[in-house]
Amino acid sequence: MKDFPQPLADLIDELKRLPGIGQKSAQRIAFHLERGPREDVERLARALIEAKERVHLCSVCNNLADRDPCAYCSDPGRDPSVVCVVETPYNAISIEKTREFHGLYHVLHGSLSPLQGIGPEQLKLKSLIDRLKDGKIRELIVATNPNVEGEATAVYLSKLIKPLGVKVTRIAMGIPVGSELEFADEVTMLKAIEGRREI
Amino acid sequence: MKDFPQPLADLIDELKRLPGIGQKSAQRIAFHLERGPREDVERLARALIEAKERVHLCSVCNNLADRDPCAYCSDPGRDPSVVCVVETPYNAISIEKTREFHGLYHVLHGSLSPLQGIGPEQLKLKSLIDRLKDGKIRELIVATNPNVEGEATAVYLSKLIKPLGVKVTRIAMGIPVGSELEFADEVTMLKAIEGRREI
């Protein structure tokens, strides 16, 4: 035998398919599970199946949710006139953590990236246009990532949506709070100066 | 809603219990699985259960195996007079990869660490002593890690086993092959000099 027992090798192979998990991490996790109680493994296996079975995309905003519409879209306390466009459900969580945004979301599930073959058709854009049709949305806050793809997506959205009479805004880029100017790269510094506000 | 849908939150919690997986990695893995096909999740869940169900400790050497005795212990082509003592099944794999060791293994499942409350009783030592009783083992190669705990374990084993008339050896410590002297720490350098051999 040059290698692991087959069921262990199979588990390591499956774990390696997960993002950020290489051979060493997969081995470490597999050995950890072999050492621990059987209940732990069963609970993990059950959580995997449950999450896949019960979590789906919200038919309105495309967020991950265990009901439809999702908890955001079905909350009467939120302001439906402001919609924040994000790349992933995870980004919506980041914004939610500020506790200051009370509008709704729209999850694109990606950003424009011609190099990776991701064009407008691959993003959840059609449903966004549909949401804008009844005229109830006043402002669209584009919170895609501040990188090449996210910027391209923001510009694309702006050109597509402004003609519909909806205000399109972009989140501010600048020096992170608690950071020091010394460590800011030139582009961030430039964005910080360009985006300066009177105090 | 301030957080993930419950089944997703549950999955993230379970993933976070795995070694080396923090909140961010767990989220990333969970989102990856939600995006991917259902079959992938089912295959992972099945691999987890299978590995736990079918892999057990070898009753002779304590290696992880899907049969008993394990593939090493039941291989008539291996030399039962030399036993290599390792801390984990993973370490046995590392030695196996050299393709030059043809003896058997004994897995301690840990190393002596009084600070962590791991004494001789917590290691698979009794079964090692039992294996030595019939006098067929000539040499015990101690391949525990070259750190404080591994060294303490090696010294402990040596004191315990030498009186039984069995040769106890320790793997060599020194400069790693392909490395440069410049990058060796003092202790490794000292071990390399102490362990010098005539050429």
C-alpha cells in the first residue's frame, strides 16, 4: 500500500474540490474526522445536504434564501425604493453588517469579465431590469467590487439604467478607516482625493 | 435578516469545526457548494460517511485502514523485524513515499505533551510493548517529529524499550536536501554537525 485506504482517499479527493482546500488541508481535515466522533461527521454530512436542499435563490433579488421571496424582499420595514446591487450574497451580508442600509438588494452572481467569458447574459441582469419597470425604484447603489471587473460592471449598469430615469450611484472608494495614508496605493489615494468632501 | 438563511448558517458552523477552516473559508466553501450541482454535495456527504464507516484503526499498528490487519501489516513482502514508530498515519505515508522502507509501522496517535495533558497512557504504547514481546522485532526506528514533544517521546521510548533488548534508532536531523546552509537555524546546523558521517 503506497497510499491511504480507499474510502479515506475518496474523502480527501472530495475535500480537495472545495475552494481553498489543497492536498495537505484535505488530509488534515480527513484525519481529524477519522479521529473524532461519528456524530460529528454525520452532522456535517446532514448540514451539507440540508443547505443544498433548503436554500435557493430568491426569485426577486437572487439572494440565497430558505424562503421565497427572501427575508429582505419580504420585510415590510425595508425601503423598496433603494436597491443595492452586489456581486455575491456574501457582499450583501457585508453591507447588512453596517446596520445602516435599509433598502433591498439585487445579487448579480458575478461581475463582467470578458476574459473569463462572463458577459451580461451570465449575470442576473434581466431580472434587475424587470424590477425597475414598475418605476418604484428611485436609486440603484452599485456596490460591486472596486476592481477591474467590478468597475466595468458598474459602468455597464450605469449606461444601461440611467436612461430608465433611475439614479445610479457607486459606493465610495478611498482610504480604509483605521488604516494609514502611508500604506495606501496610488490608485486608492487618487480615489480618496477625487472623492473628497467638504467638512 | 442580519445573517444567512438558517440551513446555510448551520453548514457554515459545521465547516468551521474543521481544522484550518475559519469563518471566511467556511462561507466561501458553503457558497461554492450552493452554486454548484447537487451531485457534488451528495458525493461529498457520502464520502464523509463512507470514510467514517469503513476506515478504522489497524489492531496491530494503529494505522488507519479499511481492513484489519492493515495493508502494511498483512503484506508478506514486508520485513516484520523493523518497526518504524510515527506520531500519525499521515507520517507513515511520508515515509512510505521514499519507497525505501520495507518494515512495518506503529502509529502512536500523538506525542508526549504534558502541557496538553498527553502522557504515555494517551498514546498507543501498550500495543507497541505487546508487539515487542515475541522477540521478532530487532529494531525500532523512532520517526516522531523533530520538535520538543517528538524528542521527548523518542527519549521516553528509548528508555522504555532498550531494556527489552531491542535496538532503538532515531531518524537523522540535519540540513534538508536542496536547501542552503545559509537558511538553517542554529539547532538544525548543530544536529547536522553532530550527525556528520565519513564520506
